[in-house]
Amino acid sequence: MTARKKAMPGPMPRKKCPKKAGTNDSASRTEDLLGELLGEPKQEQQQEQQQQQQKPEPPSEAVAEVYRAAAAAAAASPPAAAAAAAAAAEEPASGRPNPAIAGADASLQVSKEVIEKLRSSVFGFDTMWVTSVENYEQDGVVFKGNVRSKDPREAYAKLKQRLQEVMGDQWQIFLLQDNEEKPTAVLLPSSAREGVLSPVTEVWLAVAFGAFSVVSSLQAAGIPLFQWLTNPFYTPVSQQDIIEALPLAGAFWLTLLAHEAGHRVAANKAGVQLYLPLIIPAGFGFLGSFGGITRIKGFVPNRETLLDVAVAGPLWGSAASGALLLLGLALSSAGLGDVSIDSPGLADSFLVALLGQAALGEALANPEVQVSSLFVAGWAGLVVNSLNLLPTGELDGGRIALACFGRRAAQAVGVLTVIGLAIFSFSNPLAFYWVVLVLALQRGPILPCQEELSEPAESNPNRNIAPSSGFDAVAQGLNAKKLQREAASRLNDMSSLLQNSPTADLSAKSLGDEGTAYVVEALAFNTVCLAADFSNNGMGKLGVAQLSEVLPTCALQHLKLHTNNLGDEGAALLAQKLSGNGLLLSLDLGTNGIGDAGAAALAEGLKLNTTLQKLDLSGNAIDVAGAKALAEALAANTTLSSLTLSDNYIGVEGAKALAEALVQNKSLSELAIKGNELGDEGVEALATALLSREAPLKLLDIGNNSLSPAAAEPLARLLHGKAEKLVEFNMYMNEIGDAGMAKLAPAFKECKLLHGKAEKVVEFNMYMIEIRDAGMAKLAPAFKKCKSLKNLDLGGNDAGPESATALAAALMSHPSLALLELGYNPLGPAGAATITGAFKHDTKLEVLKLGWCKVGGGEGARALADLLMFNNSLVQLDLRGNGLTNDGAIIISRGLRSAESKKLSELDMGYNEIKDDGACALAQLAELDMGYSEIKDDGACALAQALQADLECAALKANPECAVRELKLNANYITRFGQVALTEAVDIVYEMGGGKMLTVTF
């Protein structure tokens, strides 16, 4: 190319292409639509702005764009406009919501009957649950709520099908996001599907833009057409000039046509219609054009389709440009160059410089180099396609951004892109030209998709175009969006569980107020779910407010809200619904920061409630005033059977108030008030009241209440007189001592409880009440009479070998005892031998806890081995902190090898100083805890070998059904080497053990 045909341009003219065409009605409508798309308000809109100050803000730019397109379609269709005018005349326009649905105004543009028909027949729990309805502009209706399907595309398909069945072809539906990224369904007349450009206008615009771009391309290729058109007599253009310019301009136009062809093919495949492209002239430089504006007719089905259509153009255009570039380099290296360019200009592109160096070599040392026109055209095509991938406006990159990351993220990135181009334009005229182009013709917003909630599938290969489009800067925001979508999916799953299951455990799901408010909507008018657990979810006032709204309409009978943040206000909200609720049977409000005010509010609700049977207020901040209010309600209530006030601050005065109420109350059978500092005086009052009460208790929990031996006397009277129905008695963590037990023991021996039938389940918890051998000797004989005793906790009581002898004599061959807790008692080897001897044969014992009992690794370990060898009922054995060492571990492993029973599944041997030599003998159980045992890598490798020995180890062969499923080795000295050995053993066990799963915790 000669100097006058350089492909790399100088400064480009800062010139906008015209945006208006013609003056006829069709062209006028086109101008209006372009003005709307470019954000230019029409005169009518400006006049209406003051009239709409009290109207609700449009849900989002995407929703507003649907409305604008519908308005333009109505303008293009006189019958539709007339119908809209008639409807508006019948019912005055109003921007307020409907009173029948979320409080909207009665004077609506779309009748209430139509709205209600749409809401009830089209929407539902399996698609979208509507929470509010709004009218907008002429014929639009906005439904806001929550999408209930995991895949929004499925929900949209159902909504579209139901709309077709109910309303025929009169309406079309869009599923979008509002400004807060919440689901919004928009219903519009079907006329919005029509394009706003007539075919004549479409062709006229395409031809005009195309012709001007051809002229500018030839000008940039070296023909002074602009000068010739303005002054043809002084600027001659020869036929030779045209012949020399055509290869360069034609090759570049080939890249433009390939770009547009890619869009067309992808659009036809997806059933999307496109307008004819408007090829944008560039004056000069880059062969006179910066590509085309590819406008979409109507609405794209979803973001995945938008992605496919948007990506196809740059892919096809880049492929054609790359092929021309390589072919041009090949021709240039063969000496067939016909264009002269500046050699330093190749350095503007790393890729072009690299390829040019490889193909042209020493020729680049000259100031100018001869290259083929195809090389220049291919290079220019790559630049144009890359620029079209800028993530802003309605450029291909802007559409890709919207498709991949949503409208809000795309708008944010688009603004940043324009700002960056504007800053860069001070030093580069190309950047300035693109700022003008984007702001003038391509700034958007992009027309919404029919369903815009779902993102393109991960398997879609076109998603890979996003990194090359400049989205690395928003990776963190995209990850947050993904987490939001996953959270929405989980919330929908929870809602489905509430809707379809009689019991729903939603505890510890981190719902918070917003998540709770979303999920509990599924309880509205729900007749399926009878029990729901929302414990430990960070629920506060807002969440419980939504829950309290749906309680009167659902069939819920059991509700757990333990460990949340309800406070007094949340308790008061629930109390209002509690007074009139006729279905709720149990309510758990433990650990919710409820004080006296909340307790008083609940008390008022209890006075009027006739169904609630169980109320848990443990772990709150209820003081004397709250206790008195609850006592007053308890005296009036006739249905409450269980009251838990544990770990509050009711004190002596609160206990006295409850005692007075218990005398009048005839329904309460379970009372748990541990940890309330009742003292001897408070227990005296309660015991006296319970003795004079007609209905005896089944459960009494008075643990951790600072009781002294003096409290034993009233408790003894209670056990002797009113214990025939008692099944659980907890007095743990009180200083009863041997002196108090001397008073209680006769009552235990003589009370009717201990002479009950064996079918009756009884539990005693006497943990840490400071009884020693003398007190245990007096207490133990009572247990022999209690044939229904199932759980007995005597841990932490300083009981020695003599206590073990007394307990063994009483509990030997007991017909029902299943759990015995003796941990933290100095039994020693002799005491351990005595206890284990009592449970070798003919026993129902399943759980034996002997942690920190000073068993040792000799005589005590042998006694434990004998127990394991002959006992046929044990499932769990706790031997922590007994100083077993390696010797004890080996002895116990021998008992395991010879064990007759296959039931033992959990053995806890932590804190026993078991080292490497004793580690491998214990890999035989479903759960093995060897934490804090000083095991190193050698022991870990030995364990690994034992774990693999499903096929070789004698212990495992002797008891194959009890092979290890969980191995705990935390707080040892195992390095990476030992961990690798154990991990490989886990894989081998899985592969060779028929898929048996093994979990190892380091």
C-alpha cells in the first residue's frame, strides 16, 4: 500500500451518526422508540412526571423497558390503543396497589377481577408465590413475590402454560428482577410482541447506514470519496484507485459480514428475530466502520439464549479475521504485499507483533513494510470484534455481561467501562470515538428477556467468553451472586419441605429474619405441616412477625423457636396469636432473650389459650415479675401440661408464686425449673404445694438450685406422698451430701414409684450431689426395688470401691436398666472390677460410662476386657481418662477379639496415654475415639494397617460386622506422613470393603 493507503489511521473525526430518519408516522414511532431505548424521555412522559409523583417507582429498568416496548407496540396498533383508552376511561388510572391484594386501590387500569383471576389461576406454590400486585402504565400488571421452583425456567414454563390456558393469547408474561433483585412477574398485552419498525423503515435505515459505511470504507482504503462528493471537479477518482482499494475494503467487509452472519445463525437456531444490521461508519480509520448495531425484534426467551446470540457474532467475526490475518501474513512473507504500513505500528498489538516478527523477520527493520491487504483487514477485524466485546450498553459485551451476571452487575460494569474509556480518550482518539458511539447509539438499556432470573448453564461453552470480555474485575461480586442463587435454591427447598411434609426440621439453617420471612410463607393456609423446627436461625422481630401472621391460617401443632433473638417484642407478637390459636400444642421459646415483659405478654396469651400443652421458656432472662405473671396465667390455664423455666432468674419469690399457682392448676404434669437459685426455701414451697395438689407430677427437674442437705426433708416428703406417677426426677448439681441422702434414702425405699410395673420408664439424675460411700450405701438398695428404672446418673459423686459394691449388689441382673453413668467417681481398679462383674451376664445395659474413674491399665483393664468378652448387650462404653496406657489398650483389645456380642459400636478411649504400641489393636468398632492419646506416626501407620485388615486382621475377622466406621484421632502427634497412611487406608477400605465408608478425624 502507498503512503496514501495506510491502514492504521490518524486522528478520527469526532462525529456522531444521525439518529433520526424521515417524518412519516412510522418513522416518528421509530424515533420515539429509539429515544426511549436511549433514555430520552418523550414530551408526554415529561408532562406526566409531575402527575405520577405519588405512583410507585417502576420495579426495575428491565420492567420499565418491557412497559416502554408495550406502549410503543400499542402506539403502532390503533385497535390496541383504542382498547387501552376505553379501559382507562372505565377505570381511572392509579398507581396504588389493589386493596384486595396487598392493599391496592380499587380504581385500577386492569380490573380487580382480572387480577384476582390471574393471581389465583396462574401463580401458586409450585411456581411463584405472590405477595403484592401493582398496575403500571396502560395495560401492565406487576406481580411481586418469591419463585418456588429450583429452576426459574421451569417456573416460567408453567406460568406461561397456565396463562395460555386461562387467558388465551391476550397476555404474555415476563419473569424479571426488580431493583432489589427480587423476583417480579410482569403481564402485558400480547401486542407488545410486535416490532415497532415497519419493514420499509427497517430496510431504509439499513441501506442508508450501509451505503454511508461503504463510502467511508473506500475513503479509508485510499479513495478520496468525501472530497470527490463535495467537489467532484477538483478531486478526480480514477478506475485504478478503485481497483487498488477494493481488496482492502472488501476483505474488511468480509469480517463484518461474518460477524453479522454469526448473530443471524444463532438467532435463527433459537427462534429469535433480528432487525437488519445498521453498519456504523467511522469516517476514516479501521477501513471506515466499527461494525454494526444488531437490534433484536421482540423479546429473547432467556439469558442463555441472549448469551448464545451475543457470543456468536464476535466468535464468527474473530474467526474470519484471524483467518484473513494468517493468510495475509503468508502472502506478505512470500513478497505479495500490496499495502505499505509503518513497521513500529505492529508493536501496538502483542499478537500481531509476534506473528509479524515470525513471518516478516528482517523486513520489519525498515520504517515501512509491505504487507497483504488481507493482513490489514484481518487485523482491523480483530480490533473491531474485540471492541464490540466491551461490557457496556447494547454492545455484544454488554449483552454477554447481562446474560452471565444479571442486569444489575452488567449495568455497574458498563458504567465503569464508559468511565474508563472516557479517561483513556484524553490520550487515544479511538477511545473517544467509542465513548461517543456507546453514549449515542448503544447505551441501552437492553430489552429484557422473557425469563431473566436463570443464568446460563455451567455447561454452556459460551460462558467462557466472559473472562475475555473484561469481567475479571467483578469476580468477587459474581461469586456473591452465585451464593445468593444457591441460598435462594435452599430457601425454596425449605419452603417445599414445609409445604409437603408433616414435620419440617429447619433448625440451624442460618435463615435470619429475611430467610425466615421467605420460608414461612409456605405455612399460610397449609394443612399438611404439623410440626416445624426453626431453632438456632438468628430469627428476630421481623422474622417472628411474619411467622405470627401465618400462624392463624395454618395447621401447625408443634413449633420450636429455640436459640433465636425474639426478645420481648417477638414474644409479644407470638402472644397475640397464642390467645386465639386453636391448634398449637407445643411451643419452644428457649434461649431467646425474653425478659419479664415478654413473659407477661405470653402469660396474657396463656390465659385465653385452650389448646397449648407444652411451653419451653428455658435459658431466658425471666425474673421474679415474669415468674409471677406466668404463675397467674398457670392458675387460670386448664390445658398446659408441661412448663420449662430452667436457667432463668425466678429465685425464691418466683418459686413461691409458682407454688401457689400449682395448687390451683390441675393440668400441669411436668415442671422443669433447674438453674433458678430457688434455694431450700423455694423448694420447700414447691414441695408443700405439690403435696397438697390433686394431680401428681410425672417430671420434676430441680437441678442446680443451690440446695443444701436441709432441702432433702421436703423432697423426701414429696417422694413418699406424691411419687406414684413420677417417671423422671432430676436433682443434680446440688449439695445434698450424705446427710441429705440419709433423709432421702428411706423415701426412695418406701415411695410408690419404686414399686411400679416394669413397663414404666423411670430416670434418676443425681449427678454431683456430693454423696460418698456412706450415702451411696443407703441409697443403692432402693434401686433394686425399682423394676422400671432405665437411666441412672450418679456421676461426679466421690463414690469409691465401697459404693461400687453396694451398687453392684443392687443393680446386678436388673430387668430394665439401660444407661449407667458413674464417671468422675474414684472407683479404682477394684471398684471397676465390681461394677463390670455385675453386668457380665443376663443384663439389659446398653450404655456404661466409666470416664475418669481411675481404672488403670492392670486389674481394671482386665475387668473391662472380661466385660467385653461376655456381655451381650453393650452398645457404648466410655473409658476416657482412666490411665489405661498401652498395656490397658492391648488387654482390652484381647477382650474385643474374643467378644461374643456384635452390638458394641462406640468405644471412647481418649485421654488414656495410649501410644504407638497400643494403637492398632482397637480398630474394630463402628466409632473409635482415641483423641489426646499421644499417638505418633508409627501408631498411625499401625492403625492404617489394621484398618486395611478387613482381610487379614484377626480382630476384624472375629467381629466383621463391627468394623470401624469412624476413627477419631484429634490432638495427637500425627504428622503429614501418618495422615497420608491413614487416608490411603480409608481408600483401600472403601474399594476392597464393598463401598464401606470410613471417616477419620485428625
